[in-house]
Amino acid sequence: MRIRFFHGNCRTTVLAALWFAVATAPAQNFLDNPGFEQGIVRWTARGAASVSAAAPAHSGSGAGLVANRTAAADGVKQSVLGKLVNGASYFCAGWARVESATPESVRLGFDLHDGAGSRTLTVAQAAGTNGTWLFLSGTFRLQTTGIVATLDLCLDGPAPGVSFRVDDVVVIETDGIKNLTRAPHLFEIA
């Protein structure tokens, strides 16, 4: 394997940064079935949406297809309750593809219900159209109050009626690793 360092912001840079972050992280991905290779095991609908596994996928044999959406908040989610630690920082990333000829936004975040009430935390957001896989990534520090009743990773956001696909989602503890997708000098794997 050859690694070439360069300065820029292209798809290969982002992919290499994600690979490096996952490959060097001290903890494994906190999500089960992150690439929908086992169908929708561990993934559930958020709101009125339906969730199924279908091609095309970003990688592997399937992606999560989120359809029959009646509200922008309808999407897909997976519980990470008991897996993430209060006060720790996490890197989150995933791929999404909207089924729309006009630009539509997709959001990657968390639904949290704790002693302070219910809230939605946005980690990343991006817009795209048919046939374009969007890379969403960001970091966040989990801050909870009291007992945590719900902590779900979720993807949602396009307009009601617009279906979207989700694939290759990760949540890893940063443990001091910088968000490499924002670093000015990254590398390419050749």
C-alpha cells in the first residue's frame, strides 16, 4: 500500500480520512449492522417512515431504504443507549442518497431524552440529488443530564414524500483523534 500526502478537499481525501479514523480508533463502531448487510437488523423507522434493505448500496450488497415519509423528521434510527459515555467525544459519519431530482437535505444526528427533557442533536447535514452519495461527518461531545431514557443515532431530513438511502454509518469515540475530514493535509491511499 502506498500513501501519498497532499493538500485538497476531494472525495478520495474524505474516504481516506474516514478509513484512517476507523482503522486507528481505539474503539470499534458502536453501531450494529452499519452497512445494512444483515438487512435492517438493529435499525428501526423514525416517525411514519418504512425502512427496508435494498440496492443500490454505497458499498456491499444493500443499503437502508427509507420510504413512505410523511414528515421531514421521518427517517431511520438505531439505539446506542448504554454504549456512549457522558462527556466523551465521538466521530460520526455515514453515506446517504436522496431519491429526488431537486436538491434535498439529509441530517445525521441523535435523539436524546434525559433528565433535561427531549432534544435532537445535529452532527452533520448535506444536500444532494438522485444518484449522488453524500458523505456526512462530524464530531460531538455527549452531554447528558440525569438518567438517559433514549439515545438514538438518526438520519432524516428530506422533504415529506422523498425517499432516501443510508449506508456505511459509523460512531466511534475520538479519544483525542482530531476530526480528520477537516484537517488541511490529508492523504490518499493508492
